[in-house]
Amino acid sequence: MKISRRAAPWVAAAGALLPGLCMAADIDGSTLSVLWGVPFAGILLSIALMPLLAPIFWHHHFGKVAAAWGLAFLLPFAITFGPAVAGVSLVHALLAEYIPFVILLTALFTVAGGIFIRGNLHGSPGLNTAILAIGAVLASFMGTTGASMLLIRPLIRANDNRKHVAHVVVFFIFIVSNAGGSLTPLGDPPLFLGFLKGVDFFWTVRHIFPETLFLIGALLAIFFVLDSWYYHRREELLKTDPTPDSRSIGFDGKVNFALLGAVVGLVLLSGFWKSPVVFNIAGTEVGLPGIVRDVGLILVTFASLWLTPKQVHEDNQFGWGPMQEVAKLFAGIFLTIIPVIAMLKAGVNGPFGAIVAAVTRPDGSPDPAMYFWATGALSSFLDNAPTYLVFFNTAGGDPAVLMTTLAPTLAAISAGAVFMGANTYIGNAPNLMVKAIAEDRGVKMPSFFGYMLWSGGILVPLFIVMTFIWFK
């Protein structure tokens, strides 16, 4: 199993439904210089440029590069603020963010990798559009990561007799890995954080359903036209289909559907269950619901590996390369993002005060359009879960007020965090995983900036239209 050469990690909280990912060590961001963000910018630039400038080096050493940028933050931070503060920040990043993130992602990756859709689907424009539409619906119920991991392999296999497949995967990221998760707290981490803060479970589907329907509908229509153009070109189809036809379409590894339900149930339980039992580990509070969730997810992962027939993994070309890639890169990202989130949380008193101040009108009322774009722009490059929480608190932080009087503002924050996670490979959890799996199966995906040309040309105009219709 080869690891993709051009890795672009997704700074997204918890792939599908991970609670508690936006907590940060108590660092006064107002006292920090913007220079503390250099390691984070460095790792992002490395992800974007090194696969193009030094692909062989990056392919073999991307984990070392991520570790180097992590140390470039941690060591100076320890010297400046003391080993104790640095240690608290490191422990918090591990226990409250990185370890739960990797555990959840590993569980979803393993369980979805144990489900094989038997038979040879033929990737026509109609079928591809239908798969994307089904994925969009599933994403709000099983999370964007769960839906992405379930459907990306059969979608690629259905199109393995075509020469042009990259655009199919790009739209899959747009629709299934991002926009589809906008209707419930199960769909995307920012909405789950809102749910934990007191936002009603069904509030989002009631307030941004038209925006979601417009975005997904427009993307499906654009995709169908584009895919039809590719499909009807001469010599688009290979002479021999790599996947032979079979008599019927079906599922192998069905036990993993039950395990997938267990994953969703465990994450949902950790959100609903309020327990007074809390363990303080080096300044980081770890609650009993989170421990039960993570232990349960580990058990689900081992159960999937044990119960899934070996043939299913072979048919799915299941391997750990993409998961290893994500785990190594995100270790550096979750570490270097610490001061950036702290500076954002400082609000108008921090280095990014101009961004926070820009979302308020002269009369002091919130500007939904600016909230939509500010939340979305930062969610494209930063962790969209803490970004959501920053602007949630900037708008007052009272869920009762935000759900009623300031409903347009909360809708703008929610839509920006979820929709604009599709702007870059690092905007949301499943983006990189989908890219890595596609490249592992021979699909030549766009580079980091190449992908942004796709999102800039297709998504941004749609976001502008949405701003004038819903967020003005």
C-alpha cells in the first residue's frame, strides 16, 4: 500500500461527530504575537508546496516534516512561557483533541473499509450523480466521514473504466464530505459543538435547509453537466473494464453496518450523557462520557477487524496507508494550531481583532454576511469546530438568543463552518482521507492549489449567491 505523495491534511474536528474538540489550553491569546502562527503556516505551506517541489522527499518524510514544525512551536513556547505551560498545552492537545480525533477516525475508516459493495456499477453521469445525492443524505445521519468512507471506494471502482475521474472525486468532497453534513449535529463537528452548547437538535435543519438544498442541488446539476461532457468524449471509456461484471449487486461485511450504528450511538451518547465524573490530567479535564466513547470506539475497531472476512478487505483494497498519513500530519497540525486558536479566542484584543471586529455593524448588531464569510474563510484553513465556537461566542454565546432573535447570525455561522470546509483539502476531516484513498487507487488528484482552483471557480460563486439571498 503506497501513501499518497501529495498529502493535504484536513484540519477538521473529529471527522464526523467528535465532541470536545474545540477545547484549548488556557492561553491568553491577547499577549501572543502573530509570529506564533508561523509554525502553523509553515506546515500548511509544506503540505501545499513540497509535494510539488520535492515529491520524493515529501513521500518518504512528510511525517518528519510535520514533527519538525510541531517542535518549531513547542520548544520556543516552552522556553518563553515555561515547560509547565507548554506541557499543559501538549497534554490538552493530545487528550482533548488528537487522541479522540484519531480514535474516531480509525473506527470509521476501519468499519467503512469492512463494507464491500459487491458487483460492478458502471459510472455513468446518472449513476455518479445518484451516488453523490445518496451520500449527501447519508452525511447528515452518519457524519461526513462515515458517508465518505462508505461510498468513496465503490464510486471509484464504478469509474475505473474511465480516463477522467478526478472531477468525480472533487465533487464527492464538495457534496458528501462537506455540504451533506449540514442538517444535524451528527453531520459535522461544528454543529455538534452547537448542540453541546444548547442549540436544539433539529434547529439547523429548520433554519439552513433551503441553503443546503440550493448548494447541493446546484452542485449536483453542475456535476451532471460536467460529467456528461467528459463521458461522451471520444475514447473516454477504456477498452477493458478493470472490474468485471457480476450477476448481482449486494453487500459483503454486513456486520459493519451494525458497528457503524454503534459508532454513531457512542458519539451521540457522549453528547447527551452528562456525568459529574471528571478526571483532571495535567490540567485537562477528561469526562467519563468521553472515556466510554473512546474505549467503545476502540472495541468497535477491533470487532470490525475480527468479524470482517479477509476477502472483504482484499476486495476493498483495504490498507492503513491513508490512515497513517492523516495521523502523522495531524499530530503536527493539532500542535501548531494551539496559538492560532488562542489568538482568535482573544477576540478584538488579540492579533486577529480586525477579523472579529469586522463581523459587527456600526450600530453594534451582528452582520450575518460577514459572519458567514469570516467563519467560512477561517474554517477553510483552521479547525472548523473551534472556529465555529469562536464566532458563536462573539455573537453573544447565548443559545436561546442565537436560536431566536439572532437566528440569521447563527445560521450564517453554521453554514460558513460546514459549507466552506470544502474550500481546501484541509478544511474538513474527510477531505484528505478521500483524496488519499483516490490517489491510492490511481486517481491523479489536483494539487493543493489545483483543488482550490476547483473550489474557487465552483463553490465561491455559489457562496456569493447564497450571501445575497439568505445572509444579507
